[in-house]
Amino acid sequence: MEKQLTYFIEALIVPPGGILVILAVGMYLLYRGHRHSLKLLLAGVISLYVLSIGPVADFLIGTLEHTPALEPNATISNDEHTAIVILGGGRSMNAPEYGGDTVGTFTLERIRYGASLARRTELPVLVTGGTVWENRLPEGVLMAQSLKDDFGINARWIEEKSHTSWENARMSKPMLDAAGIKKVFLVTHAWHMPRSLYAFQQANIEVIPAPTGFANTGNEVGPLFLLLPDASALRRSYIAMHEIIGLVWYRIKAIFAAPV
């Protein structure tokens, strides 16, 4: 239920939904002859433009991507009390070329890097992700299938009940504790790392961040094109605002959450 409620609230706040709400209210007030209606409409249009240009999107996403990547050629020490945890990032539903659900783009990026890290370290892997939809395979199961079929890595643990990053942490902990795992390499997108890292820390899991899929890697277009609205920039703004709001919500949850 929490996940569905989160989707609904998010759709009304983050772009483009939040902007559409502003424009809709502005249009209603204009119809009613309210003197502030044009100001509200202008605010909506300006917000849409600002969030759709590269410099703003890169600034917003850059506030989240402050955890550096692991050195690609560095030697990573491992021991029997360490594991790799890969977080789910969505699915592709009813993919005709696969005959059903499969991992989505974000999940695939995380799996690819997690598999690479597993080969480098020979550490065991835990994948985590459930489903909010009935009659669907849990995301953790889809992740384990892709890890094995596409990258030749067998997941040792599959957590398949969680619906959020907060639950990813809390539901993975018993599996890790039972196996004597004291520390994990946490694999997720760089922009998702602050929220997921906070969730795992609140679950009393020692974490080594292993971010992937950096979105703010610099812009090579000319200065004129930086001011042109772009759908990919709006998507980065959406991702950033989703994560910022989510992190605030997790900090509120932590006040009332039962200790782990």
C-alpha cells in the first residue's frame, strides 16, 4: 500500500505532474476570472522550462552524485564476512521479446556492474526487490535470472518481498546476518546512493558504496544548446526531485521506525 500511495503523491509533486497541477489550477482560476491566474500559469510555464534545461538538471542530479565510484583497476580486498548487494530499479513489463517481464534499464545497469564487481572480488551476491503488482514475478527473481543468464553469476540470496529501498535494507538484513555477513558492497545508481545508503545505515548494515550509472558526467554541447529544453534533462530533474523528496521521507521514517 505504501508503494502505491508513494506513486500517487509523487505524481502530484515531481515534474511533470506537479507542473501540470499548477497549470490546471491556473486555468481554473483564469476561467473563474481570478486576478492571480496568469501569474500561476506563468509560474508553471517557467518551472517547466527551467527543469527542462541541462544546467538545472545537472545541478539537481549533481547534489546527489557525491559518492565517488570505486577505482576500476584497484585491488579490492574481500573476506568471508563481506557480500555484494544489488538493489532493484524497476522492470520492463510484458516484454514481447522475452515472453514476459524482465529487468528494466536501471536494474540492468545495476546488475551489470554488480556482476563485474562479483567477478573482481569473488564475493557472494544478494539481489533484492519485490513487486507491487499481483501475478508478477518478484524483481529479485528477475534479477537473479538475468545475473545467471546474461552475466554468468549466481545470486546466493534472493530477497523478494521488499517494495522500497527502505524495505530492501530491512528485509536483506536477516539473510545477511544468518550468513555471518558483516559488511556489503552496495550497488545502485549514483543518484540513488544517498537514499539507499541512509536506509542501509538505519538497518545497521555496514556499507561500502559501489555506485554506477552516473547521470551528471558533463555536457559537451555548445552554450546555445544548453538553454534549449530537452526531454532527457526533464527526466534528470524528475529523478533528482524524486530522490530528494524520498530522502526527506526516509529521515522522517527513521524517527518513528522500530530499531533493527
